[in-house]
Amino acid sequence: MAEALSYPQKTIGDLAPKLAELSDDVLYGDVWERPGLSKRDRSLITVAALVALYRGDQLEFHLGRALENGVTTDELAEAFTHLAFYSGWPTSVTAITRLRNLLEGDAAA
């Protein structure tokens, strides 16, 4: 049975195989596995950075990962409210809209 493709392999592996490999091996295989922070904390930090930098495409994946790693919907909403004053109102409104779409099963919207 063939091994399931990772998210990087599925999304960018055909065009940028080395970038997908580095994502799998270095980012997710090493950085995300380091003992200094929990995966939950890494998810919250990553989501906050993506919101602040207005990186909506990557935000969708990491919102799902944050929920899987134990960050609650209420915590994400609170983080977005807090970030509105530091990264701007539009970044936070976009983030909460992306979260709503994910929760309603319409992440592509």
C-alpha cells in the first residue's frame, strides 16, 4: 500500500519537490518536534504570525492544525481580537472569517 502524501507533497510537491521535502523533513520533522514548546504553543504562535503578516493561504491549514493541537475556537477568537490592535483590523477580521469557513466546512470560500 502506498504511503499517504504529506500536505506539502500534495500542495507543492509537483512544482517544488525540494521545498516540499524541506517542509516535511526540516520544518515539520525537526522544528515542530523540538521539545522547547508544545505543538499547541507552536500552533498559536504560527497562527498569530500568519494573521499579523496577512498570510491567508497558509492560515487556513494552520487553523486546522491549531485545533488539532488543542487550541480552542475561543482562544483563537481571543487571539484575533488581541491582534486587531497590533496587526490591524482587517487581518483579524479576515482570520475570524477563515476560522468560520473552516468550522462550517467551507475553507475554500
